[in-house]
Amino acid sequence: FGMRVEGLRVNEPLKEVLEAPDESALAGSLLVGLHAAADRLASGAEGPSRQPSMLTSACDCFRALSICAAAKSPEAVQTMWKGYWECLLEGVQSWKQIRDPNSRSVIGVARAAVHDVAVAATGVTKRALGCDCCVNREAMEAEAARRRERNEELRADAVSVAREQVTALRLETLTDPEAFLRFLQHDPVKAFEAVPAAVQAFIEAEAAQRVLLFAKLMGLAAMAGSLLRGDSKVQAAFEAPFPLKEDIGAADIAQLDWEATCDEDADCQVPHSDRDAWARRAVSLLEVQRLRLARTRLLIAGGAPDVGKTTLLREIFGFEHFVAGLSRTGQTEQINFALHPDGDERHRPVYAVDTPGFGDGERIHRNDMVRLLLGAGGWIPGGVTLVWVMKAGRHVRQEADELLRRMATDERVSTLVVVTHIDNFFEERYREVGPQWRDGILQGVPHKDPRWKAERRKLMGELRDEVEEGVASVVGHRLSSAPPPLGGGTSRGLAFACLGGWMAGTGEDDEDEFAQSPPWPWARQELTEFFGILSRQDLRTWFDTKLGM
């Protein structure tokens, strides 16, 4: 009698994520949840079409926030009374008549004095009795205007948090962020309430529109997170019970985690008037997102256009819905998330991320999509691995280099470099120098003589140094391409891969008229041995080790 038990190893939560600011947890949850939901739609995944649980928790958190928080309104101006002296003198005309040369007769002055005494007495009496005519309406209007102006200043200060987040993204296609920020300042609670609708619009939108929607959601996340943690600048614009005075219990978090996972129709029955209960729910939902995010790992493939990023992920992980190729239909239009074949949405949320080529001059929204991922290192510190894919060749400064430099120098991001097309690079150089050797240093030497192989290895060494120096000039330090020690190891930072062309052949492709044959019988073996070119399985093992799989 035998029994086989299969289990799923859960990713350990990252301490840096658990301790990250609330706005980082919201932003990271939206990043992962939105793109995971879009991938479900693109891949035609079977089963219920509900949103990923991380995204559901984020939407519910914003909804709870819109219920428990209210935008602060200017305080009502209390009744402001005119002073007794002002009421006494109001309507008194005798001083004017005394100064008038035509009214200086004794009778005229006496008459004016008697009249003014009566008027003054009446004014003081009305003030003492609190008559409406003694209310200082002009002063009240001035005070109300001052309070409205102050309230607008408080909202503007709160919105500045969102402005800073949106501006930091440096998006080329976001030409008028102020229009959205003005709406946010006018009614921030309404903006929180609109997040679920914006999420659904993102999932259904085209690539260029997704960039704009995501940028706005990041602004909202920054403002909402600052409110949840009680940031004084944001809190001053709201009436909300944040930060909470008591800690959220683990049981509350576990219950909400279960609801989000099972997609239960468990709409909260707490009355909207109980703002404290909704505030606790908002914070609990935030903690659910934080726990999920702490287990999340991202493997982001980046690089210039047409270097083979999509092909790399498709060949290694088997993502059939990732379309690759040099034609327009094969060009990656947007960020694509795909759950790792051995991943699990709840316990092991590991995603491979395909990105558009950075530096595309035709469709600048592709560049903006890659820029959005720059924040991933801060939102999921310690959980992001960047796989930078580059073609072997003479190093030429590219727009994509700056992006690589910014991510590679981020200590929260692990950086790997995969160099493709080393076979083409070698073939081009060998066809150039080979005839020179034949007519020079190797004149009359048979091609099977070991001296030819020795010269080829020298050439390969030069090409390897050229590639490594090009990478070092961008990332600031040299990455080792030496194979890891026998039995594994993770010290390697740069690897060579050839997943297409004549290097990808297996020797069993004789009947495939489209399969490419090596230009020389020795080429495939010598290049593989010298550069340590990794196979699909080797790359999969390398990446999985980095991801903790």
C-alpha cells in the first residue's frame, strides 16, 4: 500500500514588504492585480471570470475608505455682531452737520443732536436685544471666504501627494495630469468610490488608455495610503478615524482573506453610519493585500525592442498566449503578467512579466508602460528580479540603457542579464577575420588543425569581453558570465542564450525545411562550450532559483 502526497510550498513573506508604507502596499496590489486580471482575459483562462483576490481586496479597501472618510468642509461661520460703539454711531449725522457751514445754526445743531441721541439709543438697544440688523454680515462673508480658501489649501496639500506620485512616473503620454488632479481635489471621496469602475475600465481598455488609467490609480493609491496611516498633510483635508487607535486582530484579517479567496458574496452588512467599523474594515483589507504582496515575486523581462524578451518567456515557461516575432502582430504592446507554471495565486503568487521594448519611437505608450514598472522595486522590495535581455553586438548607447541603469542600481531589485544572438555576432566577426587568418597567420594550415580552434577561442574571448564591458558601462559594475559551480549556485549575473536560429537546432531537424543549419560543423558545440550557452531547462532552473522556487 502506497500513498503519494503532493503539497505546495508557500513563499515566505518579505519583511521589507510587511514594513512598507500603506501607499506602497496599495500600489503594489493594484500593479499585480490589474495585470493578472488582464492576463486572464488575454489568455482565455477557463473558470470563473472573477478578479484576482488581491485586486478584489484593493477595490473593497477603496470602497470602505469612501464610506468611512468624508472630505472636510469649511466650518460654518458663527454669528458675528457689530460692536456697541459701531451700533451707537451708526446713523449719527450731527458731526457732519456741524462741519457743514450752511447748517451751523443753534437750532439746526440742537435738532440734529436730539435726533442723534434717539438714533444712538435705538442702535444700542437693538444690539443689546440681538436684533438681526446688528449682525455684521460683511465680516461673516469675509470670514466664510477665508475658511473656504483655507479648506481648498488643505485639499490642495492632500492632492500634492498624488501629484508627486504621478509626476514621479515621468510618463510621456500623460500630457494633462492636472485635469484629473482638479477632480480629485474637488471630490476626493467620489474619486475613491470610482476605483472599482476604473479597475474594470483598465482591464477592458486598449494599451495606451491603460497607461493613463494606471497613472491615475497610482495617484489615488498614494493619497489613500497616506490617509490610512494618518499622514497629517492628507488627514487635515478629511474627517476620518485614522490612524486607528487599536490594532486590527489577526482573525479579522484572516476572515477577509478567506472571503477574497473564495469570492464569496459577503457584502459587509455594517451600516454606513458606523464609520469606525468601516475604517477597521479598510485597514484589515489593506493588511490582506500586504500579506499577499509580501509573498509575491516578479520576474520582469526588459530590454530594447526586438531583442527576444517575449520569446525567452514563451520558450522557458510555455506561455502560449505570448505572441512573439518581428512583425507588427508579434510586437508586445503592453505589460503582460503570467502566473508561473508552479505558482499559486494565493500561496505562491509568482509572475513572469513581459514588457514592450523600451525606446520605441513609434508608439511612446510602450515606453510609458515600462516606466510604470520602475516603481515595482519600491512597492515589492526584495521581490522583483529584472531579467534584462540584450542582443550581442557592438555596444551602442541606447535609450533603454538609462532604464537598465536605474533598475540595476536599485538595491531592492535583483538584476540578471541574458545575452541573445551571440551566434550571429560570432558568425559576423568570424566571416570577417577568418579569411584574414587563412591568408595570414594560418596560411596553409588545415581547418581541422587545433590552431584554428585556438584562434577561434581567442575571438570568442574578445567577443565575451566586449559584451561584458558593454553591460558594465550601463549597470556600473561587471557581471560574471562564468558558469555557476557544479550543483547549482546563484553567483552568475550574466548568461548567454540562443533560443532561435541555427544554435537552437537539435540535430533532428533534417526534415524541417525552415530549420537553420550551423554554418560550420563545429560551431554549435564550440560556442556552447565557450560561452556556457544555457538551454531552456538551464534558464528555467536559473530563474526559478532566483525566484526561490
